[in-house]
Amino acid sequence: MPDRDPLLFPPRSEGKRVKPGPRGRDKLQAPSTARQATRIEPRLQRITAALDAQQLRLRTTPDALEPETILVLEIAGEVATFAQAMLKVSGLEFLGEQALEQLDPDDDFRMVNQRGQTKRYTRQLFLIATDAQAWRELLSLWQRFKQGQSLPRGLTPFRDLFAQLREIREWSDRDRLEQAGAAEAWRRDLADLGNELVPFEAELWLRHDSQRRAAVVDVLTRELRAIGGELAGQFVLEDIDYHGVLGRAPAARLVEAAMQSDVSWLTTEGVRLFHATGQMLAPVTDDGERADQPRRLGGTPSGQSRIALLDGLPVAGHEALDGRVRIDDPDDWASTIPVGQRHHGTLMASLIIHGDLSRGSDALSEPIYVRPILRPDPAAWINNPPEMLPAHCLPVDLVHRAVVRLVEGPEPAAPHTRVIVLAVADRSQQFDRFISPLARLVDWLSWQHDVLFVISAGNHVGDLVLPPDVDVTDGAELEHEILDLIRRKALSRRLLAPGEATNALTVGAAHEDGSGATPPAGVLDPLGDSDLPSVVSPIASGINRAIKPDVLLPGGRQLVRAQPAIAGADRVVSIAVSRRAPGLNVAAPGLDAELDRYVHTTGTSGATALAGHAAGRLLQRLDALRAAYGADFPYPDLDAVLLKAALAHTARWGSAARTIEKVLKDAGEPGSRAAIARFLGHGRAHPELALVADDHRAILIQAGRIALDDTHAYDVPLPRSLAGVTIERRLTLTLAWLTPVRPRHRAYRAAALDLTYTAGKDAAFGTRQEVDNNAAGRGTLQHEVLMSKRAVPFGSNEVTTLEVACRATTGQLDDEIPYALFATIDTPAALALPIYEEVRQATLVRAPRLRQPV
């Protein structure tokens, strides 16, 4: 069938969002005041004693900081106005809040609905700084609460907080060391380094008082010198609530801190989290034999670079890259990195330019921009050291400088950039609830510059330990047992930073490639379905349980190697690392600097680079559509959201959903949509089809900017051939946007867009399939599939109306929010229904030329 252009939605209608009216709310049942006093009083006494001890200790230290502590307050339910009330207590400083997982009812707290049914209750976490004077005032307010007295005007939220308080404690060194994975990394990597100085990052609490900030840094500087270390640098970016310092300390001190969960040699009250540096590195590959194969590489690219890669230094002269990369190397790393060690950047650049070479895709017609941010350790004694972020700089500082150089200033390096590919992850930082500094940076830069970051979800490459009776030669049994193991180990296989970034498109790896190769002797193909995630891909969700990874793209068929069976012992299955097929076929540096070598690779980095390749192809398609439609088509400043929507629009769970559902049910867990989404995200995407319609499939697209509490309504014409017949039909909807972020607020994203539509049993397209309706709108991508075979009568010129509404999740929202909306109507090709033509005619009847986007 002939390829057809996507259609534009008829002109939108605009209005104001109808805010939900008052409705019956669930009620939190909390303990009595007397019970709260019994529970909480001992905790307050411990904090008072700790503050007193700190004050005594600091009296002997010249120029010591005023004693203070960081408090963690966990409450049942929510206290919406607490942050504002704190401003009335001098010496209290609000540092942030987090939403926590719901809990089952317990002896003290429960949520009860209007029918008297007991439900799980939400929790909220506040982080505040308090000095001694403010603590005394807090204790005074507590005493008034205990005695049933009213609180001063403006401080009544403290009454609600005391009534709902589940826990109050100090932010401890255990929190600082474990929340961002530093303790585990130090125990793993530094045990044998003795007193060798090694770098680490201390992320400080960003304080409003600049003098307090400076004083904390001064104390850290003195104390590091006292143990033979040093403070090597710092970076502050208030827009993302970040103040980081780079320190160097004897490895033995860091290992001691990790083992004891106590940093006794450092004053840590000003430290939010410790981060292990050198953990953002490219996946390690073996030194296996390289295949030398001729390649069809296409013509020479031209024009501006719109796809940027932040990664390792590629081999620019490789036959697959020559003339296709614009390397920006301000630090002259090319003079010190041997060609044979330029692995990851070469692999990623090859995939972005050519895709999986086994599939023979056309190369991008524009050069890509490459800024090296990874390099091998020049002091490493091994022949082929891994590529990583340099230990002498903070990751946030390095990436920030790279992007500023890319798009800012009087002479930006690549001002037309629409997509930035970041295919590396921090192996020590699995996302729990504290958003990594680099994710906050990515979200802020996306918003500031209208660019789309395409980010790797990270790889988990540890051994898989299966029950001893598993028959690893039975493909179906091996698949089921490995998926079940991944289910059981989900908490240790989460997103790696910065994959949780809400504005980014986070990519997981599907178990797929174009090699067609069969596994060689001695290794096993663990999965039989290419829609399933690779065994190294995370099982995850994002900020506030948003769906992450957003999509799966081919990451190569990752083979495994079963260790020899030992009677009665668990069966260990390890990841088989090889440069031979199967896998994604890519350019690679030769061992002796040859410029015509190719290997195979697997993992989420490759899948992310393929998303960059797809984005480059889609940009060319957008150019053609813009030329065809003229001023009716969204302007280039909306390309980032158009690409985000397009990359996800074809995502489907496919047959993988049934496989995952069976694994969950066999384990006694509900095979819910939310549980399946943690494995699959929105599913395996085919972005090459996102902007290509045909006779039986009509695609409607549009993009714009929307203000707070506004609505934009778009009509989807209903094809006449679907009226009143029992024909399978599907409506796929994708809404993508970028949002400002509020790093200290539990909601994090400042703007939430909601896509609503006619649904239900009487709707022409039936009900939602795949993703859960609650999860669909938690991030910045709402992707839904409606499907039906039900006969629904409707007349000519009838439509389904899609409404995009904008609301603020926290505070005031002054900015207009960029978004893109895609809708596809399709039916089975075998039915040969004229869906495209019927929709096209309806849009022509209903639509003169579109107005210029706002």
C-alpha cells in the first residue's frame, strides 16, 4: 500500500478547564493526642539531646557553625500548607518534601471512605533544617498541642502535622551514604586501595543563606585537609536545587564510613547525600574477535547538526563515521586517548547515524554533533580501561557546561539541536524516591532549551541465580524462570540515574536485533519473544510512579551462559558478553587502529542510540511535512515535543504482556496493568511508522502551547465505514509535553496536562487497553490504546473529541507548556477499508487552513 502523509487535526477550539467540584473525600483516622504524645515524645527527647551534644562539641571548635540538624518528618496523609507555616518560625528552613508509598492500615492510622471501608493511606515526607532556637519553638508548639491548646495564628498547620506525625528523626549518615548508593560503591570498589586519595561527591543541602553555604564548605575544606584529603571543587545551580562539592579522601576513610554508616571524620550536618564518582561509565565489553565486513554506508551528509551525542570520543575517521560526525573536543582529549580505546562513542555514533547495520537502514542525511564526556582513566594500568566521566569534575557541572556550550552564548556549537542522546548511567544510583542531581539537570535543560533528552534506563549485568531444578535447555522453562527471578529481584533492578528524568524519553532494551544469528555453542538465548525486555533492562517506574522506561527499542538479543550444574545447588546464569552476533551491528575501533572494523553490541545504550537514529529520521520527515503544509504545520520550536510523541506513538505491549501476566499469576501476584508496565513501559515502539499513514491507517497530528487552566479541544472525524459494523478498530492517542520542575516539591513537575476523550461501551473505539488509566498521566507522556469490535451507530460528520487541559501541580504556573498530540485510527489491512481517505475528506470539509500555532 502507498505511504501517505499524516493529516493535521482540524482547527482546535479553546476554552477554560472545568475544575472538579467538591466531592466526598476519604477521611484519615489518626491516634488520639494522648497516644501521639506516648509515641512521639521519646523521639523529640532524643533529638533535643543530640542538638545539646552538638552544641557542646562545637563550643570547643573555633569558627564553628551554629548548631542545627536536618529533620525528617513523615506524616500520614497530607498537610498542604505546612511549608508556608514554617516561614513564620525563624530558624526553620524548608528543604523539600517527598511522596511515599501508601501503607496498609495499622493500629494508629487508616483511611476510611464514605462507605466506612478501610483503605491504604498515603504518606508525605518533609525535610527541614532547624537551629537550636527554632527547635525550642517547635517543642513549645508541641506542648500546646499535647495540652489541647490552640496554636498561634498562621501556625495551625503544625497542629495537623503533630496529629498525623508517624515519625520524626534526624537525617543520618546512613541516609547520606545509602540513599544515593555511595556506601555500596565504596565497599565494592575501594576495599584494596588503602590510603590512596579517591574522589567523592558530597551533595549539600542548598541553603538560602549564602553565608551558611560558605561556612559549610569552609568546614568541609578544613576537615578534609586534616585527614590528608582536599576539597577539589564545587558547583551551584539553584534552578535545580543543587550544591555539590568534589572532595578527595583516603580510600580507607570512605570504606570505614561505608562499613559503619557513620562519617566520624567529617561534619555532615550540611550534607544531603554522598555520591561515588566514576560510576557513570560505558558498559564494559570483552576483547573478542572483531568481524571485518563490507558495508553499504550511503552518501555524504550535509546541513546543520540537530542530533547531539554526549558520550565517549568516537573514531572520527572510521569509514562508517568519516564526514558524518562533528566532534567538539574543547579539552583536546583526542591527543591523549588512543584510537583503540574509543569504544563507546564509536558504537553510539554508529547506531545514531546508521541504526543497526544488519537492517540496512539509510544513514542520517545530517552530521551528528558529538561532545566527549567519557574517557578512559589515563592512570589505569589495564590495557583496555572502561570509559567513564572524569573523576576530577562533578557530573552535573560537566553535563551542564557541555549543554551550555551546545546551545547558548553568542556562538553556540550546535544551535539547531533538537535531541541530545545520553546513553550512560550511574550504576551506583538506582532511583528510589530521591531524584538524582543529573536527572534534575536534564529536566531543567529540556525545559530551558526546548530539547528532548533521550536517555538510557541503565543495565543490570549481575548473575541470575535460578532454582537448581531448572532445565536450562528447555527454552520456555528458562524464559519463565528468568522472568520470575527478575520479578523477585525488581527492587535491585530499578532505573539507573538519570533515567528517572520526567522530561526525558527513557529507553529500555527489547530482546531484539537484526542479525538473524543463532546462539553459538555454550551459550543460551534466554527469551523467545522480541517484545520482551532484555535480561539487562530495568524493571521500574519513575517519579511518583510514572511509567518508566517510556519505551523499549531493540537492544540486541542478550545471550546468557549457564554455569555447570552442581547437585542441589542453585543454577547460576551469567550475562554472556561478546562482540559476535547476535546483537546490534555497529562500527568499532580496531585493535590496531583499523578504520573498517565492526562488532555486535547489546544493552540499553544501544537501544537509546537507536532512538537517536529514529529521531534523526523523524526530523527529516517533519521537514517534509512542514514544507508540504506550510504555516499550518507546527513551527520547529515544537520539534522536541513532536519527536517525543512520535517516538512513543507506536509503542505496544504485544505478546509480551501475556507472557509477563502468566509469570505474575504463577507467582500468586495480580497480573495488573501497573505490574506489567513495570516490565514493559509503554512497550516496544516502531518509530519508523509514527509519521507514515496508509489506506487503512490515518494519523492526525498537531502541536502547540497551552496556558494554565486552558483547554484545547481537537476533533477526530469518525470514518463512515466503521459506523454500525462489528469491525476491529483501534484508536491510539499520544500526548507529550515538557514541564518546568519544582525540585523541592513532592509533585516535582510543575505542569500536568490531561488528555480526555469519549470512551466506554458506547464509544466508537471502545475502552483502554494496556496501560493503567491512573499511571497514564503521571509523567509527561500519556500514551493510550483504545480498541473495539462493537457495532456503534453514528452518522456522517460525527467526531470523537480530544481535550487537552493544563493544570498546575504546585504553585503558580506562568509559562505556556509546549505539547504535541498524535491520534491514529487503524483497522486490519486485510479489510481494505478506506480509513485514510474518509478521515482526510472529513478534515477538508471541517478545516480551512489551520491557524499559526500559539
